[in-house]
Amino acid sequence: MEFKNIDEQVIQKYKEDETLMVRLFVQWCANHDLDSQTLYQKAYPAQPLNVLLEEVIESDDGFDELHIDNETMLDVLQMFGNDDLAFVVADEIQRLKK
């Protein structure tokens, strides 16, 4: 029984962390006037629309004043194994620097 509770806690923590990662991505996109859905689809063209991404976009998460720097965004994406999205974000960072 205790293992199940620990497993549930780990799963819940991962979901919370994943939601935070998506919120940071959405805010980073907003900071740079980029469409988060477009970038996500560019990174994962074969995947259907991401439900969590939709939920975060539609929610008022209070991150409006938060500025996420480029390196932090790349680190967070890579930490979660979103290497394809990190690659697309890195391309956008280069484009924005020009």
C-alpha cells in the first residue's frame, strides 16, 4: 500500500512539474511575441494538439510579469526530454538575435 502511495506522489509531482514547464514555455513565447502552439507543432508535427498546452494557454496563470531567459528555457525543455522543442526554441533564439 505504501508503495502505491509513493508511486502516486511521484506521478503527481511529475505532472505538476510538467505543467510548470509548459507554463514557462508559454510565458517565454509570450515574452517574445511567439505563438506557443505554432512552435510546438513545428517541433512535433506528427502529434495532435497538446491538451496541457491548450489548458495553460487558456488559463490565467499570473506569469505575465515573469521574464524567462533563453538559457533557462532551453535547460527546462531539455530536462524534460523535449529535445525537439528545445531545438525549435534555439532556432527562434537565433532568429530573434538577428
